[in-house]
Amino acid sequence: MFKHILIPIDGSELSRRAAMKGIELAKLCQGKITVLHVIPPFQTIAYMGALLAATEFAYNEQAKLDGAQYLADIRTMAEAAGVPFEGEADFGDQPSETILGVAKAKQCDLIVMGSHGRRGMTRLLLGSETQKVLLGSQVPVLVCN
């Protein structure tokens, strides 16, 4: 049925649970998973440029480390289930666009993601990025909560 499942993650417990569901489904279908962590860019206002540049560098380095750890955690789960795993962490201004682009480029036939992410007030409703993926996807999207 589903041979290549894309699983966007943000490091939250909800995205981890969605990843587990995606892994279970991939195992059932004898498919593979691609796990994607989209790193939001550093946000600044123009004030004290040198300080902000140093802060942006530190943010980017920590975000890459965090992304690598999120991917490693899901890789461990996939390996334990015997599911082929591919993972990547990319910077992206619009996570939903990055998710949809990766799904298309890698010819995924299903996206499995959490109903909301970590960001502010939007996490109280159906996550805005999840909503954008639902509206823009050309493949089925399984939303987990």
C-alpha cells in the first residue's frame, strides 16, 4: 500500500508519537520512511549587529545539533522495527513548503505528522503548518494527535 512515508518531526512528544505510527505503518506495508526536521531560521530585529550575528551562529549550531538528535531518536525506533530509514534536517522559512517539496522530490506516497507543533498559540488549534500541508499535499496525510 504505502511504500515511502514522509514523517516531519519537530522534537515534540506529539511528533515522536506520530513517527512511531508512521514506522508501524511502514513496517506493516513493508515500506520505508524519510524523516524530516525543518529548522526555522533565526529571527531578529536590526539592533547591535555583532551581537546578533554571534547569537544567530549559536542558534544555527544548536538547531543543527537538536535536529541531528531528533533524527537519531527516530532512526533508533525505525531500526528496532526493521524499517529502512532516511533522515534530513533542513533550514526552511516555511516548514509546510519544505515538507511538501521533500514529499514530491522523494516521491513519498504518504505523509504522517502531528496535529500541531511546538510554536506558540497555533499549537492550541490544528497546527498552521499541518493545515498548510493538508491543503497543499498531493498525497494522503495522516494527522496524529
